[in-house]
Amino acid sequence: MKAIRVHEFGPPEVMRIEDTPQPEAAAGEVLVRVKAAGVNPVDSYIRTGTYANKPSLPYTPGSDAAGLVESVGEGVTRVARGDRVYVHGSLSGTYAEFALCKEPQVWPLADAVSFEQGAAVGVPYATAYRALFHRAHAQPAETLLVHGASGGVGIAGTQLARAAGMTVIGTAGSDRGLQLVREQGARYALDHHNSGYLDELMKVTGGRGVDVILEMLANVNLDKDLNVLAKHGRLIVVGSRGTAEINPRSAMSRDANILGMTLFNASEQDLKSIHSALVAGLENASLKPVVGQTISLADAARAHHAVMESGAYGKIVLVP
Ligand code: NAP
């Protein structure tokens, strides 16, 4: 089968397409014929070799995909050959024509959801769900700021929060990103490159601020976030690409909760609960993943450049 292989850590160009042996499903495993694979920022951090979780070389990148079940190992009961599925996590990597998974890493994909959309579910939707409901304990009628709403996690967070009855304010850094954020159900879309956009947020919340913040770039925004959080608010650090300085008094005065999260800390039971909710949301169409760019698997390097650029518009997916 064709697969992207990384033989040394480094820039996107270390990813090369090669012929590799097709894996076989052993007991408890599922082999998925990949129709589309999701590209996440973490895939590019891992590829550089500087991330905490470092795979042994050579490896095939990717944790997200959607496709058809090709074969199942002994004892697998949840899926059968031919089923449409999405994948969150894999034993062999998803940037390939086939991905070998453990049975709990494979979930049914509703007929109305395309394979490209299915490839956009795994990490982004699981992260947004975990941040909102396991970490922030978000409630209907609360107000949420999705600080970075135009990308994979932000769109997922916006859709999940709207389905749960929250009011969403989302930010983006381009006109088409702002339009996309509005289309996902955000009541207000603000440009995070405009000076004064958080003054606008305070205005539209009547000076109260927001109950919950999903923060995609904490090194830039953490201190500012604390000033737009309502009393007893919860700020979830989802993404950060550096250090931040804050004024602790801003946290004291509002009994603020600053919470970190990484999806790697979610247990198998947590993931079961998360994906059960996501499968239902995909089935009832409250969750509609947005794919902005579809790129050929052989061009994976281009996808890794694109995922680190500004002007996000939903997900980037690879097709074999
Ligand atoms: P993505 O699709 O590349 O989206 C990045 C988002 O950040 C876009 O909405 C982008 O907006 C926005 N952004 C850029 N500059 C910003 C600023 N100054 N203030 C606020 N937002 C800004 O990435 P993603 O998949 O959504 O992931 C978002 C972040 O979360 C990444 O850093 C990723 O590594 C991290 N993450 C963490 C976990 C975890 O377990 N903690 C899991 C998944 C992802 P524009 O491009 O429109 O400016």
C-alpha cells in the first residue's frame, strides 16, 4: 500500500510517499481502507521531533481518518467489513491507504457525512467536547468565547456549544473565516487581529464578559482573556505556542478558573463517552464538520505547511 513515511524528524519535506506492506488485523483490531485522513497541528509538531510524544522512526503520521472497514480481527463485534467509519487513533498511522486500529478507535460514520468530513472529526471534535463538557462543565444558557473559531477545534466547539444551548462568540483572522464562524451559529464573530475586538466583546455581553473561554493561542491571549471572563468563569487552554505573562489579580477578582487540557490524558472510558456523543451529533446533523482544503496524500508536505498558516478555514484533509 501507499503510505507517508518519516525516516528522520525535520521539516514537512521529510514526509515521503512509499510502498509499504499492508497491515493485517489481529485479534481485537480493525483494518480501515482510508478514504480521507485529517491533518492536525499536532501531526506537524510530532514530525519536527520536538514534541513530548516522539514515535520511533520510521513512522507514518496521522491519528484521524474516515473510510470503510476492510477486515476485522478475531473478537471484533462493533464493526464489520464494509461499514463506513471514522477513526480517532491508529496503530499504524492514518496518512496511508490503510490504517490498522484497535476496535475502540473506530466509530460508525453517519451516511449523510462524507469521508472528508469524517476525517475532520477525531482530534478536533473530541478536543472541543472534552474542553467544554469534561473540563469546563459548560451549561446551556452560558456564554462562550471560542478564541480561534475558524479552525478544526474552533468550529467543533462552536457547533457543540450551539447544540447544547450556549451563546457563542467566535474569533477569526480573515473575512472568510469570520463568515464561516457566523455560519456555524456564533452570534458574534470578531477579528482577533483588530485592536479593540475584546472591547467589542464586553459591549455585546453588556459588560459582563463570558462564562467559558476555549483558548487556541494562550501565549498571545491568556492575559487578555482574564479581563473578559465573567465572575466564576472557566478558561480552558487548548492551544499555546509559547509562554505567557498574566496579571494574577485579574484571576483573583473574578474567582477565575484557568484549566489546561490535553486529549492524550483522556482515558478509554472518557473517549467512549465523548465519541458516543459525537456519533449522535453527526447522526442528528447538529455536528457538520467543515473541510476547507482537500490535498492528495502524496502532497502531505504541502498540507503540513498549510496547517501552520493563518487564515484557517475548517479542516485540511488528505486523500489517498
Ligand atoms: P487550526 O485548524 O490550525 O486553527 C487554528 C485557529 O487558531 C484558527 O481559528 C486561527 O484563526 C486561530 N488563531 C490564529 N491566531 C489567533 C489569535 N491571535 N488569537 C486567537 N486565535 C488565533 O488548529 P486546530 O486544530 O483548531 O487547533 C487549535 C490549537 O489547539 C492548535 O495550537 C493545536 O495544536 C491545539 N490543540 C490542542 C489539543 C489538546 O489536546 N490540548 C488538541 C487539538 C488541538 P485564523 O487562522 O483565522 O487567524
